[in-house]
Amino acid sequence: MAENLIFDADDTLWENNVLFERAVEVFIDHLAHPELSRQQVREELDEIERVNCRIHGYGVDSFERSLLDCLRHLRAEEISETDHTALRRACAPIREQRVELIDGVEETLRELSLRHDLYLLTKGGAEEQTGKIKASGLGGLFSDTTVVPEKDAATYERFVAERGLDVSRTWMIGNSPRSDIWPALHAGLNAVLVPHPMTWGLEMRELPERRPGFHTVDPFSRLNEHF
């Protein structure tokens, strides 16, 4: 029997966080804080990002704002045009939207699409995410692609209700415990974690205990064995 498979995008279908991590390293080098360690700077940035994501959403614009806010917070002197230029350069590779598919994704999705109904549900800025979906070349494999500002239980409840999906046969598949696994389970869906070694720290959370309707599959290509 066909299942409804809903896929996350960033760090599930293609690489994403590694680009942000590289930008963070460039930022820390530029800051060159005389007292704080790299880890301490990172912790300060994480707190600023946590606040800014709630206010301004996700994506490169919010991220660059967080870098600038962190620079203001940790620097005694005024922010210069040189600083602005450095931050723009750090974020430039993210803005280029060069999509690097994760190994096995395209082949696995094509095979799954022969047996199941595929959907894409990703969060972030609509223009930014839509551009990555287009660049990936995967859009045509999904019944529809949806970009939302946040993924919580209410998001999943609306998603399945609007499409008339049977939650008992619907699975959310992604790398984020916080955005993909827990809210989908709370909405009554099933969930599959596909771990990624570079999952953003703010997306991490403890995983559910062993339970029906939740599985971990690694690597992505093994989804064909499960479905």
C-alpha cells in the first residue's frame, strides 16, 4: 500500500549547514576576540541566533543579521564598513545557492516515487528555499513543495488536513529532531530520522525512546528498504 512520504530539504536532501558552519569560522577569525575562545564566541552567537530566528525567521538574511549583532555585542569599537564587507563575503557562498545533493538522494527519491506519494515540506525564507528547490532539480518528484516559516505540530496538522492525508500512513522524513521528528509525532504522524553529521545545534534534541512509528535510517538510500 502506498504511503505518504513528506521530506525535509536542508541537510536531508542537500547540504546546507556546512555552508553556515564555514561562514561561522570566517566570522570568528574576523572577530579575533582577545579573550574568548572560539567555542565561547560560538555560544554567544547561538544565543543571538536563537532570538533572531524567532523574530526574523531562518535563512541567510537572518543569519547575517545574527553575525552583525554578535559582532556588536562582542566588540568594543564601532562596526566599520570593513566589518560589513567581511560579513557579506562570509555569507556569499550561502547566497549563491549552489545545491549539492546528498549521496543517493536523487536515485532513492526516484525509486520511492514509483511506489509512494512524495511531498516536500521545508522551513525558511520562501524565495531562498524555492530557489534551492529549483536548483536541486528534484521538484518534479513531489506532489507538491511547501515552504513554511516554522515547523511545529500545528504545521503538520494543517499540512495533512489540507491534503486529506491519512496520518497513520504518513511519514515525516528529516534530519532534525526538533523540527522534523517531535512535532510530526505530536501531530499523530510517523517519523523517520535520517541523521546528518552537521545538523545545526539549535535543531538538536533528545530522540524518542523506541516506539512504533519512529525509525532511524542511515544513510538516506536505505529508505528504499524501509518503504
